[in-house]
Amino acid sequence: MSEDNKNRAQFATRLGVVAVTVGSAVGLGNIWRFPYEAGANGGAAFMLLNLLFVFVIGVPVMCAEFVIGRHTGANVRGAFRRLSPGTGWGVVGYIGILSSVLILSFYSVVAGWTMEYIWRSVAGFGGMHADAESLHSQFDEFAAGNVRPAMWTVLFLLCNYAILARGVEKGIERVSNVLMPLLFVILFAFCVHSLCMPGAAEGLGFLFRPDFSQITPSVVLSAMGQAFFSLSLGLGCLITYSSYFSRRTPLVKTAFLTASLDSFVAIVAGVIIFPAVFTFGQEPAAGPRLVFEVLPAIFAEMAGGAVWSALFFVLLFTASLTSTVSMSEITIAWLCDDMHMSRRRATRINIGVAMLLGTLCALSFGCLNGVRMFGMTLFELFDYVSSNVLLPVGGMIISVYAGWVLDRKVMRSELAPATRRGRALVGTLVFCMRCVAPVCILLVFLAGLGLLPV
Ligand code: PFF
């Protein structure tokens, strides 16, 4: 670690490191995005592809980000500038900062929806019925209403401000330590409930019985984009976070643990959602609205449903918060370290830009619905461009850099294999960084965009 990093903030405990890293990974990507992407892309086959990408590409790229971040102790832009000054590698820093702002904007809209649903749960869902028709219209009326979605987006971003302005250890770590374990417990309870529904067999079949005829290049690209999005990879979020790791944090273990827990939560979310989708006769390919139509239907049927519903959306809200805090930290760390701004000022700028873009995304379900680029609303465009383009491209550059340019000694000392098996594992990870990840990402990316004849 270089001289100027000695005063850098650090996460205080090992548990804290796991909680913040898992806190970043687990969020709307697992509980909202995974079910609707799986629903729209053929269910089980999508899930299997996604798992393959998580472990074959995701874990090696995550290790690459950890090594670069902890070794340099810098933000995403500064890390590459320190390692390879005066070269073009720093561009990955700008890709990361741009992606983080785009994701923060549309993500905050969905997190804002969770706040509306907390409010509705407390108000008893206005005598809601669990039939597909009324669930559909309730969500439509809300999302097209302009004022409330935009208001919740802004409020959600203000909550981010409150945590971020307090700094790394006090703000981020404390919140994650308490909320992540609670989320796991409640998800498990809902999972058991869903398995008792009449549509359970059909729902589980959809999620676990693969139909490989459903796989097209664009499905493969979406499965890869989902892996990057869900693991918070490719934009330097984990470079930034690992710059706060202590030397004692075992990087490989942390990467495997994060990837496993993250995938587990996504599968559990699928087990909760799909039995209900088939029980209530809904369409698995409903898109971003899916979870917000299906979950209230589950709660409407449960004894004490309003309480469960409020609890669930509070936890979903907090899972979103631990993720948005991590993506904001990318830009804030850059502004503080490289632009020499105070933490408060950097936070204000980051949140201010997200408020502006987030409001536009919120309105794209209402009065801006007609504004489209490449056939997509602003919300859809931000999601598509960041997840399916910027994150894989960023991940590919990071992986190539770690595999081919970074000094091997740095890699060995950061990943520190102690046993023979550990050395073999690290060897495999480095091989994936050098060859497997970049080639796979490039092929999937080109094929998914229709640039390869397949
Ligand atoms: N991984 C988060 C989720 O699944 O909800 C989303 C995310 C967080 C993406 C942080 C990118 C990021 F930098």
C-alpha cells in the first residue's frame, strides 16, 4: 500500500466487509430484476446460463477488481492512473463512473416504488383483490401518475445522501451489518409460503426445468448482463470498496461467498415469485412491473398480509439502499480523491445528478412514455445500455488488465494462496481472467447485438 493510502478509511471488521460486499450485490437486481428477466427470457434456461456466467466470468472479474482496488487503495479512476500512468487504461474509470450514474438513476425509480408499496401496505392496499386485472391496473395507475413516482425517487435519493455523507465506516458498514441478515430470514419465510400455493409445481417447473430451445443470442447477452449487474461488476464498484479492505481480508473467499449468496437470493426470489405468477394467472414476461404486481397478490392472501407486506418492502427498500450507496461511492470516492472535493460536496453533486436523471426515468412511465430511443423509454435505455453494454465492456477491460498487464507478483501477493489447492484455484482464476472471461464476453456481446452471424 502506498504512503498516501495510510489514512484511507477502512471497513472495521471481517463481518463488515462481507456485509457491505453482499449488501452491494444483493438488491433489486436479485429480487426485482432477476425474476422479470428470467420471466421474459424463458425461465430455467436463463437461470442456468446466468449461474454459468456468475461463476466462470463473475468470480474471476470480481477477484480482479478486488486485487486492483486493495493493491492501489484508490478509486476506480485513480487505481488505473496509479498502476499505468499516462496510458489509456484509465478509460475504464470513466466507463465506471458513467455506468454508476445511469444505474443509480433508474434504480432509484424502482427503489421509490418500494417506498410507495410500504406506504400502501400500511394503508391496507385499499381493499385490494388478488386478481390479475386489478393488480395490473393498480400498478399502472401509480406508475403513470408522474408526481408520486418522481417524489419517491427524490426521497429515496435523499435517504442515500443521509448515509453517504456520514462516510464509509459509520454510514455504510453499520447499516449493512443489521439489514442484510434480516432480509435473508424474511425471504426464507416467504419462500416457504409460496411453495404451498396451488401454482407451485408449475412455477417451479418454469424456474428449474430448462427448455434450451428458448436460448437465443439476445437471451445469452441478457443472462450475462444480469450476472454483471447483480454482482455489481464491471464499473469499479468493487475496486472502490476493496480499497477500504484491510490486508487481512481473504479476497478469493470473499468473492466466492458473495457470488454464492447473491445467486442464492436470486433463486429464492424466483421461488417466491413464479409459484404466485402461475397461481394468480399472470404473465411471467410482464417486465419490470412483474414483482410489483405479484407480491401484493401474495400478501393479499396471507393472514396479517399488511404487516408482512410492509416488512417485505421495508427490507427490499433497505437492500436497494445498500446497493445504491455502493454505486454512489464510485463517483464520490473519485471526486474526493482526484478532484479534492469534500465528502459532502461530492455527495451533493452525485445525488443531484441522479435526482435529475432519476426524475426523467420515473416520468418515462408517465408523461415521457412517448420519448423513445431505439424503441426504448429512457428507463429501459439506461438499464439496457449499462447492464448489457457498459458493464460487460468494463468487465472485459478490467479482466484483460488484471490478467495480462498487472504484475504477477501483485496478483499472487493479493490473492495469497497458502495451500496447494489454493494455488491451483488461483491459477484457474487467473486463466479465466486472461482468456475465458475476455473471449466469452466479447463473443456474447457481439452475438447479442447481432454483430456475429450465429
Ligand atoms: N448489484 C446490485 C443489485 O443486484 O441490485 C446493483 C448494483 C449495485 C449494480 C452496485 C452496480 C453497482 F455498482
